[in-house]
Amino acid sequence: HVAEAAAKLEQPKDVKLKRPEDWKIIGKPVKRLDTADKVNGKKVYGFDLKLPGMLTATIKDCPVTGGKVKSFDAAKVMGLKGVKKVVPVGESAVAVVADTFWQAKTALDALPIVWDEGENAKVSSASIAEWLKAGLDAPEAFVGNQNGDAKAAIAGAAKKVEAVYGYPYLNHAPMEPMNATALYTPDKCEVWVPTQNGEAAFAAALAASELPADKVEVYKLDLGGGFGRRGAFQDYVTQAVLIAKQMPGTPVKLLWTREDDMLRGRYHPVMQCKLVGAFDANNNLTGLHMRLSGQSILASALPHMLDKGKDNLTFQGLWPAGEHAFGYSIPNLLIDHSMRNPHIKPGFWRGVNINHNGIFLECFMDELAHAAGQDPLAFRRKLKGKHPKHLAVLNAVAEKIGWGQPAPKGIYRGLAQMKAFASYVAAAAEISVSDGGSKIKVHRIVAATDPIHAVNPAQIERQISGSFVYGLSALFYQECTVKDGRMEQTNFDTYNSMRIAQMPKVESIIMPSGGADPWGGVGEPTICVAAPAVLNAYFAATGRRIRSFP
């Protein structure tokens, strides 16, 4: 009703925005209002939702993406306590509906299901890696950034430096696995769901229910972690509605187990990168070719956003200009992508493509600096003369960490800098190593971010620290490997995370530069500089490069 009334009003012609000097709240650290309820257990998440007469469903999907259900024998479990129904869900899944979660799960585990896994069951991490490796030298590739003639510069170089990096599949692994509750009647479909994208959840409910839009309602609940998994991908909403349609008039809550969540994710894309740098006789960097080979998220998730087949998001942090701009001036530059899309479905994982692009670029810039016999900070500064905001955050972390001053005994330092989501970010890390370099202790990370304007500095500090937990956990522990077409990691015993005792001290420098530039993000940009800063510090400590992870 409010929207209808507002639509009848005449639109104002000249809206004057409040000037930054008149802001009263923006720029001041403010406490969140929902923290207490999250800590004391009052907050209701999707998993907690209770409706009168509600039943619970568990689901088993074909473990190999692209596979189908060949058959299942519902009669074997229909007599078990609490079981109400066994239903097919699409072509690839079967669900059990029961009075409680444990009854549904126990029956589902006992349900005989025969899968048709298809050709994808032959795929492994090794076969994917070989395919991506071939892309590093493939003649055809999408160009994301180019100036001068990089190939000619490399061919005529006095010295060449080359390295190949790789980055694995990663799962979002939020504390709350996927879930949704649906109530379907022939006249109405209602869905309660923890989602990052209400419009996408509504579209999924609309399509699955096959009802008119005015007969569908979606109620957004707080989510127990999303990190991108609950954004463009609403497969759990589709499943919940398809199950509820087979139990009309009864609310059904679909709960995925941790194993479902690990096996049916939308994974951080797998990527390899070959980098070749060219120097002249005076150790000036004259050319860089950066060839990406791997998966496109847009090709799988949002194909209508491809640009004549090219996925511009693949080049995050490497764009010629804009919110993901490359921060170096190199006379001859070529950054391109050989798109290779295995059957494993990729997704938007916190930070998205800057996670690997940040490692590829910033670790290689360190390699180039050492190959030229130059200090990594001084080497970067020479290439950032036309990129003052990139340089400002880099200088800020270098100054605060004490770069150029002797580090404490046994402590080694590393740097990294990127631009992502319109924010300029940098990190400087201090680490120590033990057991011949097989153990790393991250003592301290200084992180600078320029989001142009800082709305709530306290929240930005939390986002920086939280993103470092996520990024460093991926660096040290996390990898999803493929065997027989399916993921091998099924729970936290094989997919670990950093613990509080392992977390370094994080010192945030929030340095909004203001002005008319687009406001930047804070939840995703900073994640990309923690890992390369630590990796560059590891090289300083050991003289060894780590180029594949974890």
C-alpha cells in the first residue's frame, strides 16, 4: 500500500544530497543492534523456524552433478516411525518427509536409491588440472586488459621470469546449511527462507510453484552465513517448493545436512595462471603476460551477463579501469583468459575472483622484484606513479608495519595491494616459520582500506578481520577435490578452518579519500590481500615460493 501511494506522488526534480561535512552519523563507529540476540540464542534462523503442523524433509541429490535418479524403493522405509512420504524432487533427487529431522534423515539413509551418474563420474581433480594446464598455452583466449605488445616485449627481453600458480575449488561452508520452508496450496505458495537475494528466491518459488506472481509470497529470514552461496543460487528454495507441492496444505521444512551442503555447493572456481615478466638490461619491467585458465562463474550462473562469450568478472582486480582496476603501469601488458568449464558448478564465494587474482598478481610482483634485485615495496612504488590511491593504501600499511626498519628476530614481512569492488586495499603481514618451513605462525597483519567513504568504521574493522579468517582458512586448510565426478570433502573433519588461537592480530587503517568516486565495498575487497601478503612473507623467511594451495 505504501508503494502504491508513493507511486502517485510527483517525483521531485532536484534532490539535494546532504554534504559530507553535514553528516552526523556516517563516519562514526556505531554498535550493531542485533549482536545480543545472536549471542544469547534468541535470533531465529531458517533452521529454527517452527510453524503449526510443520513436517521436516531431508533430501539426497545425485552426488555427481548432471546425474539422475534411476530408481528408489519407497516401500522399504514407509513403515519407519514418523515417515509421512517419500517423494522425487526433479530428476536428480529424492526426499523423505517425516515428523522430525532425525526420523527423516534415518529413513533417507536407509532408502535404496540407484543413481545414473553419467559421464561426469569419470572426472577427477587430476583430469580437470590437465585440461586447465592446456589452457595456459592455448592460442585462443578472451582478452581482459591489454596495452602495448606484451608478446613482443617478452620475446625481446634481456631477462624473463615465469611462474605458474593454481587455486582450488572452495566451499562456502556456512554454519547454517541450506534450508527453506514451504507451504503450498493450489491457491497460494508461501516460502520462509534465509537468503541473500529475495528476488532470486521469489523467482525460484514462482517457477517451482507454477502459480501467478500474486499468489506467491517469500519471507526473508536471517541467515547463518551466506558468503555468496545464498545469493544467485536458490536450489534449496526450488526443492522445498517441489516437495511441498506433493504435501499440499502442510508446511514442510527442508533441511540440508552438512554433507549435502558440502557435496552440492556452488564452489569458488578452479583456476590456473601462467605469468611471464620481461625486463630490459637495466632491470626495468617492460612487459607482463598473465594468462588465466579456468572456470567462469557467469557462464554457469548468469550466462546472459557474458560479453560475447567473455566473463569480465574473471578479470576482477585486473581491469583497465573501474571498480576492479589494475594498479600498475606496465608499457606492454596482456591479461587474458582461456575459459574451461568442468561440470562442477562454480559460484560467488566471498571476494569472488579477486581471491586467486590477488595471489597470482601480488605474489608474482614479489617474484619480479626479487628477480630484479629490488625491494618489493620500492619495485611496486615505481609502477604505481599513475595510481595514487593504490599507492596510498600500500604506503599506509608499509609505514605502520615498519617496512624498511629491521623486523624483530625471526619475524619476516610481506606486502600485497589490490583494488576490488571500488575499494583500494592493502596488507602487510608479519610471520615466523618453524620445523624447516613446514609451519607458519602469522603474528600480525596491518590492513588498509579506502572505501571512498566509511559509513561505520567499527563495522568495517569487523569485516576486515572476518574476511581474513575466511581468506587465511582457504590459504592454509581448504580445498575441495574431485574423485569419480564428486567432491571428496563432506564435513569439517576434511574441510578445516582457522581457530581463534591461530588468528593474527589485525590492525585496520580506514582511510576514506572522499570525493565523487563510487563508494566501495568492505565485506569482500580486503579478503584478497591477506593471503599474498603472508605468502610473500613466507618467501622472505625461507626463499621458497608456494604457488598452489592449500
